[in-house]
Amino acid sequence: MRAFHPPRPALVATLILLPVLAQAETPAPKGAGPSPDAVAACERAARQSLAPQTDRPADVTFTAAPTLDASLSGDSLVVLRGAGRWRSATGPRSFTYSCNIDPRNAESVGLVMRDTTPPGSAAAAPRPQPEPDLSHLSPAACESGAAAALKRRWPNVSQISFDSATRSLQQETPGKAELRGQGRAMPGPGQPTTIFRFDCEIDPRDGRVQGVRVSG
């Protein structure tokens, strides 16, 4: 009796089709790690934060990929935590960071860095600062306040834009944090575009904007 063998073309078509359907219908796992774009944005923000402390590009290495802080992350906010080392004028230093990412565009909207260099490894140890609760940070609210302040200063202002790469967050006390950044605007018709800076005072406990100042 002759053995039966199914037609090979039909078998090949089935094997090719099933993975394609699975890929199209299966959503990405909710607990997936941070995207490469988010990781790159955090590391870029860390380098930019260290740049003013040296007269040449900071020599920065990151010890590992950052981890997702699930307790602070959600649909409108992704918080990553990581660590690294860099070489300052006084020698090698280590640090940890907490980075706030807008998941809609994978941009860093807040960064907090802590120097973790052991005592005696550098000439002076930095003063420890409280870590802000990034879950309530709203750059959009600060920028709206800055735009309103510009309109009071220049009634005919137009073409207001903000540079997210210049944002920096500092916190001195548990009840006060400051988000700083830069932008561009045209003060009036026919006038040249002007660079301005803004300082936004925030209550990190609830994200409420307490005041905005613009200069430039």
C-alpha cells in the first residue's frame, strides 16, 4: 500500500501564514521593558546634565540598561531608573538617575541625578537632595504658564516654541521643585526671534504650578 503524503505547497503556505496572523493580532505585553528610544532619551539627558560641569564632552558610561519603575509609570508617564559613571576634573564619579519619559514621543521631560561617589573619592561630596515625585510633573502646564507670562510681557508675541532638550528639574525641599527650560518667540511683527528662559515653580506632591518667571 502506497503511503500518503500531503501536498507540500499547502503545508508551506500554512506555516508562513500563521506567524503573520499571530503578529498582527497579538498586542505587545503590557509589562514590556522600556523602548530603545526611551533609554536613549534618558542617557542623552544625563549627558546633557553633566556637560556644564566640564569644559569638554563628559566621559559618561552607563553600568546597565535602565529599569522601569512600574509604581510611577502609566499610560501618560514612563519613569526609568539607571546608573553610570563619569570622569570629572577631580576624578571618576558614580551616579544614579531617575528619568521621566513622555511615552507619546519618547522624549525626556524630567531628570533627577544623584551623585553616589563614596566619601573620600572626590574633593567635595554634594549636598543630598530630596528626590521629587515625577509622577505629578507636567511640563505642559509649566510651558502654558510661560506662554501666558510672555503674552503679558509682549502683547503681540507670536511663534512661541519650547525646546524640550533644555528642560531640567531641581528640588530643594519636599514641597518645592523648579522646572527650567528655554524657548523661542517673536516679540512683535517684524522683530527678530528671541530666545527666552523660564523658571516654573511646582509643588511636587500634587504637580500644582505655583509660579512662572520668564527672562531673556
